[in-house]
Amino acid sequence: MPIYEYRCADCGVSKDHLQKVSDAPIDTCPACGSKAYSKALTAAGFQLKGSGWYATDFKGGGSGNTTKTEEKSSASTTESSSAGGACNPGCACH
């Protein structure tokens, strides 16, 4: 479930609420009871980390050997498969 930040325009209180996407927005401030309580626009609360998420993961610096090894491995698998072999690309003979 996502966490939404709400702010009250009257008293200035800011609070996070854990809600389902399908839940109705909260419209009453828990601090002052005002109806000026609304969702605030905030940045996403998660980060995508690890390899394979971005096109720039292996560009510049880092361990370039991993990319070259993966490219050679996939190229040899493709060549073996296109050569008419009867086995699958992930088998032990590759």
C-alpha cells in the first residue's frame, strides 16, 4: 500500500497516511479538524537499484568485464542455436 503525505492549508500540519489506492482521500485535518486537508505532491518513495534497470548501468567506470562476458555468452549461445543445434540455449553443451 502506498504512503501519501497530506498537508493542512489552515494549520500547516503535515502527516503521512498509509492508504490503498482505491481509498477515498482524507479531507479532515486530524490536528485542527479543518476541511483544508489535502494530499501533497511528493517524490516517489522508492528507488530502482541493481543491474538491468537502466540503459546506463554499465556505461563508464564500474566493472566493464561483466558486460563483455555477458555479451560473449549471449553471442555464442545465439550462434550455437542458429547453427541448427537440437538443444535449448540454456543446456549444458553451451
